[in-house]
Amino acid sequence: YFQGKQIFTPQNTPGLPTGIERITMELVNLDMRELSNFWTAVGSKHLPSVIYKFRMVSISEDLILEELREITAVESNPKVG
């Protein structure tokens, strides 16, 4: 399913909750050692298996934690430590 539809947006997925701009699915390719280590850490068997990386962009326009001043200059201090 995710091979044919890797990007979910409010336009192509009407049931997506408000505030979520996009969810992206990416197939993760692991070698056998990495795959075995992953499933050992999870505590499950890995026959057969597929791993996807989920990425989500969530916009909260009304949630401003703090306003910062504009950066007007950048200084370098080579004598740190």
C-alpha cells in the first residue's frame, strides 16, 4: 500500500487530522545484520518484515512559545576553552 501512496496530505487523505500538513512514508533498506539487531532490540521475530520511516509535518499556527529578536550580526570567538 505504501509503495503506491508514500505521501499523505489533506487533499489526498480527507480523514487526516486538522493541523497535519503531510505524512511521508519511506522504505528503509537494512542489511541482514542491522535487521537482526533491530528485531532483537524490539524483542520479536523478523520473518518476513518491512520497515518504513514515517515523517510528519504538523503546523500549529496558534502555538507561539517565545518571540526572539532579529539576529543582526554573527561573531566568531576562536579562543574558546
